[in-house]
Amino acid sequence: MTADTDLDDLLAALPPLDTRKILDEIQAARRRAESAPPPSVIPPPEHVFPNGRRWSSPVLAFPCPHRCGWAHLEDPVVNDLEEACQPFVIPAGTEEEMTRAFNARADARAEALRARIENGIREHLGTAHSDHDGVRTLGARPQSSPPAGSHGAAPPSSPPMAGPPYVRGES
């Protein structure tokens, strides 16, 4: 048996192609892609240790995608303390109801954090990097309320602060 006959046997064993089904799958994938939320602009965070901070409680710095040295800072300790001050009523009921309440609170906190970080980065990109290609075309998510100031973020004119010197381009 030669390679050609093996290939012919393999192709003969395959089911016939249904082009209508393939085109329907492509159209469904296009519709899903159009309705998907825009991609996030949030880069992976870096751990920074401002003066007076111990190694066990770093601040998360989300650097500018253009690596200009600016970063949106999020302090997990302060965020947790602020959240602990907020009242939270655990519903009396079944385990599923309590689980739904905890999950809803966690989802709301995660969405608020994501929105704070994205708004801070978008604000920085719009002011400091408005001349770069693609900055104006970043998919903006619809906002349910006006954006608050970028919580903990340094203004675009401040000196580079995120990451070690070699990350900031300093030698």
C-alpha cells in the first residue's frame, strides 16, 4: 500500500461536507463576536512597594500598555477596609439564597474594580497617548454612571513610578 491509497482510504471514510452547516456555524460565530464585549485594556498587574509598605502588603500597579512609566495603582488593603465598612445583610433562608447573595456581592466588587482600572487606563491613554494609533478606537464599554476619578491613580504628568527601574526604561 502506498501513501496515496492510504490517503484515499482516509478521505473516503470521512463524512461528506455539508456546506450549509459550515456557513451557518461561521455566521453564528460572527454574531457571537459582534455581540461580545470589547476587549479589556487591563494589563497584568505588577507588585510595587511604596515607602512604608511591607513585603506582605504590596500595591498593585497596572502599567500603561505603552510602558511610559505611568500606572494605575490599586491598594487591596484599603479596598478591603473600605468594603468592610459597608453593611452587608446576609439573607436568612436556604443555603442557595445565601450563596447567591455572596456571589452577587463578589460580582459587584469585581465589576467595580474592573471599571475603576479600565477607566483609569482609558483616561490616561486619552490624555497622554492620544496621538498613538488605536487609542481612539479602543472599545469603550457603556457606563451606567459617570466615571469617577481613577481611584489611586497618578495623574498623567507625574513621574514614572510603576515597577523596577529596568521596567520603566531607566538604567
